[in-house]
Amino acid sequence: MTDGSQLRRWVLAKRPQGVPHADDFRLEQAPLSELQDGQALIRVDHISVDPGMRSRLSGDSYAPALPIGATIESAGVGTVLTSRNAKLKEGAQVWGGFGWQTHAISDGRGVQALDPAIYQGAIKATAAIGIFGIPGLTAYFGMAEIGKPKAEQVVLVSSAAGTVGATAGQLAKIAGCTAIGLAGSDAKCAYLKEIGFDVAINYKAAGDLTSAFKQAAPKGIDIYFDNVGGETLDAAIMNMRRGGRIVVSGQISEYNTTTPRGIRNTLPFITQRLRMEGLVVYDYGAQFVEARTQMAAWVREGKLTYREEIIDGLEQAPAAFIGLFSGDSFGRRLVHLGG
């Protein structure tokens, strides 16, 4: 049985044109459904807002377009309130793709209990949808499977103050590389230095990025971990060393454009024998547990850190999401719903 609570959720009201607006989303309220055998009622405590979701609001992407009227999808962490499912114990903390809503009713598929061996001490439950969730795992597999860093190589990371970028840069340092990070403010650049980046570049103040990258890495870049695309990607291509690898994790500069800029500098792919490859982290799902275990060990050893930005209130979810595209986020941006 449910407890009589109301479900509140954000749905897609209309397809965004360019940068999303608040009226692209609609807040709805409805009674919770009756709990059936094999189901559990989960109170959603925290949800994520993710720039990679932007493309699915307008059309097909790595997954089909989100239908109009559907709950906005996202990762979440919650607590099992009532359960008629043997897998989901009442009182357990769990994570899954709960979406922008206060409650979820689940039959257990796609929902996992938080492993108490990992989520303790300095590792908060919210790390399950941050550094140990899709963002952190994207950095882990992007570096390990595509970048393949080796000691003394030079790694450039864009959007480096976000969870993907910050994790990628720290993994480069663990591998013995020089890490160069790009961020959009002096405060974010100071943060990058605090977590071990060798060089931090404020791209908003750097002027010509091709020259800035040349100054930071006079002998060239071995790995570029790209979260941005556009002009930043072109500038990185012009500074790659022979045999360099470009990991395409995200393209935030292209998500809200009707005509993507694309790549202009292609000749270095021939002259420098470059390789460029994108990834969808779900392809590595069978290795997630191993990756989380390794990253948790690094966190406890002080080799890997993470930063969260918590915004209170389900009502704030659209604004929190929209703000990602103006660069006002700092760390893994989450919305706290309660609990």
C-alpha cells in the first residue's frame, strides 16, 4: 500500500529551441499508485541534472527522444519507504534512473541498493550519481579505454571543474601524467590546482586558445579529454602530438545550436596520426562494479576527490538544469528533494 502521499514531477511540456527555458517544463501533481506485489515505493532524496540530457529533449540521440508529457529522466538517490519486493528492503538507500520526481514505484529493475562497503565515511550516498555514477564512470572508461594515459604524457581536459572533467584530470595524475584543465572562472581554476592539476587555464580570459594551449604544453598534447567541442576542440587538435588521442565525452557547446559548428582543423589527423573516439559509458556496464571499487579505494587514499553543488527543492530543477549551459555550475550539480 502507498502512504497517501502525492507524487510531484517535472515533465517535458514542449521541445526546447536553443537553450532550454522554464516553460519547456511543467510541474505536475498526482496521487501515488497502489503498490502491487513485487514493487517498492521509493522516496527520491536527490536527483541529478545532466547536460547530456539536452539532446533527447529535442530529438533522438544516444537514446530515443523523450516524449512530450514524460517525466524528465535523470539519476537519483532515494530511500525505500514501503516494499513488496524481496530485493528492495524497507529503509534501504538505493539509486537508479528515478527522474525529476519526488517518488518512484519500482519492480527492482535498474535499481540498486548502495553498497555500505563503499558509501561510508568521506563517500556520501550522493556519490552514487556523481563520481561513482555516469559522470565519474565516463571519465574512468574514457581515460582507461580510449585515452590510455602513460606516465609523463600531457593530458588536456575541457570543462575540467565539472565531475567528468575533474575526475578525468585526477585519473591522469594517478597515471603519472601532466594535467592541464580548462575552466570558466578564476575560482574554478584555483579549485583545479587544489585537486592536483598542474596547469589551469581560464578559457574566458585566455584569448586565442590555440596559443594558450601551445604555451601550456610547448611539446604538445598527448590526450585531449573533450567535454565541449567547437572552437576548443579545434584549438586542441592544432596542439596534438603525433599519435595523440582525443576522447569525445561531451559537446556542451553544440547542444543548443541548430547548426553545429563541427571540426574545422582536420589536417593534423593525417600529419600527427591522431585518433578521435567517442564513448557511451553504458557500453562498459559489465565493468561498473570493478571501476567503482577502484575509484573508492583512490578516494580513501586521498588520490581522488569530488565536489558537489546541492540545490534545494524540486521546484528548482529546471533552473538548475538550464544553468548548466551558462557555466554557473561548480561541481556535480544535484537537486535535494528531501530525506
